[in-house]
Amino acid sequence: MADEERIAETIRTLLGRRAAGATICPSEVARALAPADWRPLMPRVRAVAATLAAAGEVELRQRGERLETLDGIRGPIRIALAAPGGHDGGAG
């Protein structure tokens, strides 16, 4: 199983390989870490992505809309690098 820092580093690596403004799916992160058994990692990947979003490092999106939190969010999300100066540090 991957620890939180390894998940965070994989998110950063995958985003770093994408064009500016591009997104990744949490399942891409899970598959990179555990190709044969990735589904059990999904809740942890989403949790780490939420932590990175709260820190202003990434943005979480659903249907193209930026999410402030994953609380109560169901369904697919995407992860993107945060826009420079795009995080206001407010409550979410």
C-alpha cells in the first residue's frame, strides 16, 4: 500500500507530465501505484488530493467546476495544478 507522501508525489509527477491546465483522474494515480489492485487506493488518493487542494497546491474539479472540498462530493473528480495566485486561503 502506498503512503500519503508517495500518493502526493505521484499526483505531482503525473501533473508535471501534463500540459498546462490539464487534469488527471485519481484513478490514474491509483493505477500508477498499484496497477493490479488500484481500486482500494481510491479513497486514499482522493483524501490526499483534498489535502493538497486545501494547501493550495492543486485544484479539484467536477464537471469543470472547481470544488472547495470533497465533503459530500460523489462521482468522478479531476485534479489540476492550482493556478498561480488562485488559492485564497479561505475556509472550504
